Amino acid sequence: MGSRPPNLFVFSTVDILATNLRTYIVQCQTMALNRHDVFKVAISGGSLPKTLAKALLAPPTSPEDTIRFDKWEVFFADERAVPLDHEDSNYRLLKDELLDKIPTDAGKPTVYPIDVNFLDDAQELADQYEKLLVQSFAARDSVKLPLFDLLLLGCGPDGHTCSLFPGHPLLRETSGWVLPIEDSPKPPPTRITLSLPVVTAGLRIAFVATGGGKKDIMKKIFEEGNGLPCALVNEMAGDRCTWFTDSPAVEGVAFPRRGSL
Ligand SMILES: O=C(O)[C@H](O)[C@@H](O)[C@H](O)[C@H](O)COP(=O)(O)O
């Protein structure tokens, strides 16, 4: 359980949100580089990569504001079981929106896509991705869970995050790090996702939710909870969790704690 409620930031525009998201990411990057000289990040799909590109591709305003892409290790918080050049691929989305646009002199992140040799077997696809995490995390941290320095997540209109959907049995999985799902209510149906324990173990967790389409679910997440995946992350991660929203997404929503960076 998180000891304090999650942080919530509301910005008047997505551009201002992006500037503040960058400041937050740089803070997480600094903590990570001090801790282990690498920045391990998990990123999900949806509208997030576009906002992320806005945040990260802007030129630095000071030396301290530099994005050290050369130190980034990028994992996928969830991924669809499709080839990497498929229009549904979260890898492709991130590549098109962000990775391919990083200036060459800014350094290249190390990116860990799924192994497309296992697209026909969701369990194997998940197991292979979990192996990658084991290699990347366990040896260094000798922990029971991979501790991402930062997870950058979206929030679906039904309250899902990653590919953890409301009421789905995957929410009760406590042992696996990476889980297969073959009946995702959001297409495509076959995907892999980080498990709830892995998400909530993250040192920092940031949600980005923008636009009036998020208003109703934001109310449910923050005012009722109702076991919605995003609400579960809030409950378990507490103030390690920070929401970046714009005004339309939170119109009329009462929050435990608002703040600014
Ligand atoms: O692969 C996916 O489908 C995403 O990872 C998913 O979890 C997404 O982040 C949310 O659905 C929010 O999407 P929007 O930001 O587009 O609403």
C-alpha cells in the first residue's frame, strides 16, 4: 500500500502538460542515473507516445534539462501480438512518434521489443519477454520484482491500464511478471502486459490522461475506485504515482490532492 495518495497535476493545455511531464521525467532520470547509471523505463501505447514525443523532443532549456537517451532502456508496459511493423504494434507507434525523431547527437536508447518468433503463442511471447526482464533486472537488483525507474502509462476509458482490464482474472495474478491475454476487450485481442505487482512496484509511475473523453472514468477512478485497474495502481503505489492530466479530462472531479511540480 502507498502511504500517501497519488499526486495529481492538472494543466490547461497538452503543451503545458508536456513541459511539466518532461521536468518530472528528468527528475526520475536523475534519480535513476544516481542509483545505477541507467534509466529503465516501461512505456505503454495509446495516445501516450505522441504526448511523450512533445515532452522529450523539445530542446533542453539548460544542461540539467538534458534527456540522456543513451542511458535509457525502454521496455513495453504492454504490447500487441503483431509484427513490429504492424499498424497495431506499440513498438511501431513509439518508433514512429518518438524513437525515429530523436536527434542523432542526443544518443539512442536501448529498446526491448517483443520477440516476434513467438507471435502465435501468447504464453510463450509473455515468457520470453519476462526472461528479458529477468536478465535485465534480477542480476543487478536481486529482487523478487523488476523495479522500473519509471512506468509511463495511459488510462483507458474503462479504467484499464497497460493491458490490465477491469474485472479480468489477470488482475489477480501475483506470480508472473509478464502475462498473456487473448481476450482483450480493446482490439487486437492477443497481447502481453506487465502484471499489476510489477506495475505497482515501479519506483515512479506516471499516468497521462487527456481530453474530455476521460472525464467520466477519472471520476470513477478517483471518487469510487471500484477495483478499476487504474484505481488499484493508485491504491498500491500511493504517492509514487503521479497523474498528468489536462482540464477537460478532470472537469468536475473531486481529488484527494492536487499539486504542481
Ligand atoms: O496498447 C494499448 O492499448 C495501451 O497500452 C493501452 O493501455 C492504452 O495506454 C490505454 O488504452 C489508453 O489509451 P489512450 O491514451 O489512447 O486513451
